[in-house]
Amino acid sequence: MTSSENEVEARDEAVAAARWWGDWLWDIAGLGRENDEPVGMLSTTATPVADIALDSYDITGPRIARFEHDLALAISDELGRYRDDAVQVSRGSDPKRKVAKALRSAGIRSAGMFLPREARMWVRPGEVKVSAAQGSELISIPIS
């Protein structure tokens, strides 16, 4: 995941977590990943692509990849600081606003509306768990 020699590589847990969030954007944009399948629960809750003007939100493949990269680095940084505590990642209740900051740094405008509003994710060393909506089952995200 590094783009330069000076950049720190994101932890596997953070990459898996960021990928889950990014998959929502890949799905909504209808772009898909090369030789890869999205993870998580997507198509049943995603807004139909025909109903939105993606150009107005600046959702492109390179920007989604940048979003995932920046989010993974933010999660990794927090994991490094709080070894025993779970890092929380969510669209609305994350005090560090990692998702919003990664969207902004990737140049994706207002795309948060396409991400699950009530999703809550907890990332610990060796573990990523997410609940896609309030009251929904807590699932484990595979870490590669």
C-alpha cells in the first residue's frame, strides 16, 4: 500500500477495514475491482447507480482507491497508539472522523451519503468486526 519510501505501510487489519468501506463506493459506482469480489453486504442496500449522477460526487476508481488508502493509514495510526483498545470506525459517531477525512482527502464530495449511516466497526490487532446497521448482526471481516 505504500506510494513512497517515506510512507508507512498500513496494517492488514486497517486495510481490511478500509476495504469494507471502500466496497460500498466501488459498488455504487458500478466499477468493481479487477479480479476481485467486494466483501460485506452491498447490493441489497446500495442506491441504484441509475438514480444518481456520480460525476457530481467525484466518485472515480482512483479516488476510491485513495480513500481506502488514506482510511487504512488513519486506522493503522490509531491502532499503533491504542494497542489494547478497539479503534472505532463509523460514518457518524467516530470522534476522529476518519471516514469523512479520508473522503475529503480523496476528493470525493458528499459521498458519505452512499455509505451505511448506522454502520459501526471495531478494529483490534488481528480482528475486524462490523455491524452494517443498528441492531444488525456483528460480522467478522476477513484479514488477508
